[in-house]
Amino acid sequence: MLEIAFLSLALVALLILAYVFWGGVGKKRRRIGREFALLGFAAAAYVAWLIFEKLT
């Protein structure tokens, strides 16, 4: 149960990080910000998949 809570918080943190890179950095330096945001979204998807595997 503790691992699911940790992964959930990690998922939220990764989504916030990706949003900040997409919206904040992505406005001034579009290519760099968007690439890091895509990496953040991919990591968030992986963590979401880990949570799904733990729950099923």
C-alpha cells in the first residue's frame, strides 16, 4: 500500500513537471521545453502503468 501511495505522488509530480516544461519553458524555448515535457509525460505514463500493474 505504501508503494502505491509513493507511485501516485510520483505520478502527480511528473505530470506537474511536464506541464511546467510544456507551458513555461515551452513558450520561450519551444523545442527544448516541449521535448522535456514529452519525456515527463512518457515517464508519467510508465508510472501509471506500474500503478495499474500493482492494482491488478
